[in-house]
Amino acid sequence: MTICMFDHDIDKFWRGAALGCGAELAPWLRDRGSLTQRIQQRCTHFAVRGVRSGLARIALDESALLGIAPQQLAWSREVFLYADDQPVVFAHSVFAYEHLRGAWSAVRTLGNQSLGALLFAHPLVERMPLHYRVLRSTHPLYQRAAAVLSDLPRKLWARRSLFYLHGAPLLVTEAFLPGILLLTDHA
């Protein structure tokens, strides 16, 4: 199986290090484990609330990373992760339409279930390195992530990585909302 690594020419706005990220947020950004599980361990009630799921045009850098033509529609899923009724993460996942009936067919029927639970439970799923970016208010992902916030921050930190199953890539981007910093370890 050939696995396409992040190409810095394609991914020039995303970095392999979260330079400038605050000390409180850094552990959330850099953790390679299940974000869903980490949030669940720090709250009483966890929920996934879907925003949209279906065929969509995706960003040019996403198309390049997935190896699909820029004008081609891809499968896109967007959800908010809530901890104790507080939105803490906006998750945006995309993959080539051709994998909807193949490797990533289970994503179509997730509804308000966590994609992370599926990804980290499957023994054949491989995760590539994390990449990071500050999202400013002009970025489309910032705008969709901030839709549930009443007090808009100047920026949001986001991370993304490719997951592979049977050679099929799925790109997951997670934008961290201010509420994530309210979650602490249960004593």
C-alpha cells in the first residue's frame, strides 16, 4: 500500500509544529489519541451534533492531499463535539466520493456518532502525522466553527491529519473552540 505523506508544497499553510500555541491548548492539539475519548474522560455528558454530511466542494489543499481533482465533489461531514452542553470542537472530515461505498462506507451512516470512535477502534486504520494552523476570521473553517459561538475569538487553532484504510485517505480537521480549555482531568 502506498501512503501519501503531507507534501509541504501542497500543505504550505499547515505546519508540522504548533508554534505559538498556548500551554493550556498545546496538549489538546498534540495528542495523537482519540480526541473523543479525551473529551469524554473530562465531562459528564458528551454529544456529537451534526451540521452537514454529503457531497460538497472541498478546499483546493484538501483535494490535493486526497489526490482528487479540484472540481470533483467529495464526501464531507461536519459536526460539533459538545462537552456538558458546551461546544468544544468543530470537526470537518472529507474523503473521495469513490470511497463512500468502500473503505469509508461506515462514515455515511454515523449520524450523531463520533467518527473518532470508529477510527480508533478499527485495527487497520493508520493515522499520519498531525499538522497545525491558526484559523483567522476570514478562513471558511473558522466561519463554520464560530457559528455556535456568541463571543468570537480572534483566532482558532486547528489540527488535521490523514487516516488511511485499505489505501483510501480520509482527512480529518479539528478546530478547537474556547470551551475546550474548561475541560480538566477528573480527580
